[in-house]
Amino acid sequence: MLRNLVVAGTTFIFALSIASAADTAKTQAGLSASEIASRNVAARGGLQAWKAVQSMTWSGKMGAGGNQRAPIPAPPPGKKGSALPTDPRPKEEAQLPFVMKMERPRKLRFEIQFKGQTAVQVYDGANGWKLRPYLNRLEVEPFTPDELKASLAQTELDGPLVDYAAKGTKVELEGMEKVEDRDTYKLKLTMKDGHETHVWIDAQTFLERKIEGQPRRLDGVYHPVEVYYRDYRSVSGLQIPFMLETKVLPVAHPASPSVNTPVPAEQILIERVELNPKFDASLFSKPQTGAAVSHN
């Protein structure tokens, strides 16, 4: 679901079982991991309502830029050091219009407007392509191995907890944590392919408060990423967050004894969500060179 949106945006600028341990791990409230997942699905609109959704369109604006991080100190004189990549993000944040189209099973098309041009990213459930005219790359390029791996790890449009057992996902409860002064259940999800991630569920509303994002490489070091879900609204009975805030966490850098200053938080503002739109099959095929235009 929205994890796919975060991963797609970052790219331009990212066995069937339920463990018995998940059923026996209890919190102070006496809920197991499977019970928490069930309450989350109910709070978001219900299993049958989500199963009825076969396609979705998300549109809005994505924040990009705001590169105000402190520079990494250069190596001491006389010592060799690898050149660190510079961050291409502009100094001032810009709000870039985007459209994301999703269709079961695991098909995605993401378009973003930048400097009068439309960049396109497409994933057909097995293969992915991108067209990035804003970098003067006018030929369609296949996903890199890392991009393909990230796409394969993404969930279907209904999110990781909806019908998770049928998807082969194992859910475990790791305890309770505070997220912005709210009590949350921290769940560990192990996907069918072995990929692991974490989701924090609000202990009162049972909606997602935070998810673990795809790590981001900055200045030669991978940084943990957290994505916060905010401003939930009802769309045909489904609870959907209309704002996502991505935070890249600081880590110690080998070239510096101090911890890096993190990049500013990035926001995605959802303006419109459409359920079950009809898509032409070509939307999820390899884009045509020079055809970086929006499809309705």
C-alpha cells in the first residue's frame, strides 16, 4: 500500500504459517500478535472491504529537496579518503505532483512531475523499468538489482497485515513502545521470501502509526528510515492516511567521530484516492521511449 508509494518516491529522489509464539506473546492488554493484526484490519475498514479493492489511484504532492545536512569532515591531511557522493537534493524543498496507480497482483505505475517533465516508474509484478528525463536520461532503463529487490519486498495494495496468513507472512509481537507519546504495539513481520520489517500499531485506534522504511544510503552509509502515517480519513469506509512523513535517522560515519545531522523530514501529501479505477493493461508494461506523459 503506502509503503509502495514511499519506495517509489525514494527511487526518483525509494511459506504459509503463523508461529505459535505470535499467539502466545501477550502485552499488558492481553492481546496476541494475531489479535492486534485482526483489530488493525477491522479499524482500517475490514477484510472484505479491502478484498473488494482491485485497483487504486493515489495523487498528491511529494516533498523533495531541503538539503540542509552538515557536511562530512574531510580526512585528515596526509591520509587517503574515499570521495563521498554529494546529495543531489536541492537546498529548498519543492512540492512535486505525483500519481501512483496500483492493481492486483503487485502492479504499480508511478509518475512524478519535475521541471516540466514527467518521470515514470513501472513494475509489472516481476520486472521494473524507469524513465527519468529530468536527468537527461531519455531511454527506458531497467530497475537495478536493488530497486527490483525493493519492489519484490513490497506488499499488495491493501498493506502487509490484511490477510497476512494467506500471503505467507509471519507476525510476531515484540512488545510495546511509545511513538510520539502514543502507546503502540511493535510487530515484526517476516514475509514469505524471508524479508523482515516492523510496523507500530496504535494501542487505542489500532491504525498504523509508523512503519520501517527502506534504508537510505547517504554519504556512503546506510541510514535507517521511519515512515509515520498521519491524517487518517475515510474513503468509502476505508481508513487511509493522507499524510506520510519520512524520517532518515542519523548514524555514526566512519570518516567522522560524531553522528551525522539527519536530512529534514520529507512529507507526502495525498490529495485524492480513487478505488477500483479501470486501467489499460499497457500502463504496467515497459514504457515507450519519450512517452513520459501521464495516462488517465
